[in-house]
Amino acid sequence: MNGLKLADIEVFAAEYAKHRQAVVEVAEIMRSEMDAVKRKHINDLKLRVSAAASKKQMLVNALEANKALFDKPRTHVFNASR
């Protein structure tokens, strides 16, 4: 690319700026759409997280209050779902 004129560099810079702006525009659209999805689902997610935390605490309390059930080395699988 030797021997270019300043006008050639200006053309390259303009083309780059145009394509970079297109990237920015698509990124902004994506960010906006992702924010809309978050707003749509955030309340349900918070409710489910709270319910899961409550049930986990109930399980922990039950296990701690009934340690004798696990005195001997045993393996119990009650629910293997994730």
C-alpha cells in the first residue's frame, strides 16, 4: 500500500467510520432488545429465586435438625434434577 495519497487514506477512513457506525447501531439494537427481555422477565425471576431460597432454607433446617438420620455412612438420592 505504498504510494497512497492523503485522499486515499481519507477514503479508507470514511469507509471504516461507516462500517464501525453500522456495528455500533446493531450493538445498540441488541442492547435495547436484551433490556426489554430482562424487564419482561425480571419480576417472575425474582419471585422464583425467593421461593427457591425459602425451600432451600427449609431443607437445610430439616437436615440440621435431623442429623441422626445420617449417622451411619449412607447415600441417599432424593431428587437428582438440577
